[in-house]
Amino acid sequence: MTILVFDSGIGGLSVLREARILMPEHRFVYVADDASFPIGGWEEGALIDRLMFVFEGLVKRYDPSMIIVACNTASTIILPPLRERFDFPIVGTVPAIKPAAERTSSGQVSVLATPGTVQRDYTRSLVSEFARDVNVKLVGAENLAVLAEEFMLTGTVDDKAVSAEIADCFTDRLGARTDVVVLACTHYPFLANVFRRLAPWPVDWLNPAEAIGRHAQSLLSHGGPIEDVQDIAEFTKGRPKPEMLRLMSGFGLKVV
Ligand code: DGL
């Protein structure tokens, strides 16, 4: 079976990594809509139109048994129309606010996401439904997804720029300090070690990738033989530059 994993860029590889470990018998197609990247600042209606257009083409081309939308920004708006349009399972990536509320000891949680994700009703209703007794600070980072891609491709990133993006996550209310930060953009787990180093104090950086993989696994039948096919990656902008091809090959993905 083919599982299509989608993101606006290469952040969704954090989810692909886990999904492949949990579902080795399937074939994965990773799609980066780099022609739209970054989508964190896109207006909602335009983003829905763009995403539906891209998914129509992908489903025709790859006939997937499942789509994993490995992008929080897209998931906050696209899951209902996708589920209405296609009858195979659609798995989303939504901010891990519930587990964060269960895990915090100080009662101070921050959600680090794109500006789009923190504005969406979907995110705000997760807070009111699952984190009513906790102080949740929504932090919309303007440039962090772009910085994460830079880091993934070059191995270096400007510390000052990253510090400025994460600074608002840290609050100290009369000694009650933020102790959990939800990584609510699939790009951010790749910067987790940089965050750890730059954080003013240690916190739990919550990465939901494995939970997403487990949820996807629970929706598909498994146990068949491992398909002898090459996992592939597609970029909507066309053939990417050599450093991107190297990164993809490191992930065992053949760019088509
Ligand atoms: N990886 C996407 C997410 O999880 C966002 C990246 C972007 O801004 O395009 O929200």
C-alpha cells in the first residue's frame, strides 16, 4: 500500500521517520509543496484552495491508501474537506496540547507554531477543550520553519535568530516557569537540540511525531510482506538543488 506524507517543505520528514519505523511494510511517497513554502502566513481561503488543488493531483498520480498531512498549519484547516473528498484515511498533525496539559507540573505550557496555526479556531478549541486548567501561551514564530530548513540543509543556523523566535515561549509567573513546549510545527523537531542549547532553562520539548505514526498505524491493516519498492519524494517546484537531493538520499528517498 502507498502512504502519502505531505508537508509544505521538508519538516514532515520528522513524521515520515517515525511512520516508516512503525509501518515498514508500506511504500511511502513524501511530497513537499515547496512552491508554496512557507505557508505559515498564508490566508486561510487561499491556502485551502492551494492544498486541495495539490492533493487532487497527488491522489490521481499515486492512488494512496492513506494521506498523512505532516504539517500542523495545513492540518488545522484541511482535514474536513479532505475527508469529504476522499474515502481513505486522512491522518492529521495537530498541536499536542492535550498531552502537554497532562505532562506539565508548573501549569505553564507554550505552543510553538507558525502564525497560521496559532490563529486558527482549531488550535484555540484544543486549548479550551483539553487545557482549561493550564496556562497555555500560543507563540507564532514567523521565520522558524525557514530557519529549520536552513539548518537541515547546511547544519548551521543563526543562534540569535532562533533565540528571538523562541523567546516568547518562556514565562516565569512568580516562580511558576514554563516546563513544556509543544513543537506544533513539523519542522521544529529538527531544531530541538538547538532549542535545548539556547533555552533560558530546561523544558520538555514535546514532539508528537511518534504518536502520529502510531495513530496512522492503527488505521491501516498490516502484516503483509514488505513491499520491495523505493520510497520516493516529490517537490512541487521541480528538481531541487544538490544539497536537498543529498538530504533526501540520506533519508532513503529517491527524488522524482
Ligand atoms: N511544517 C509546517 C507545519 O507543521 C509549517 C511550515 C510552513 O510554514 O510552511 O506547520
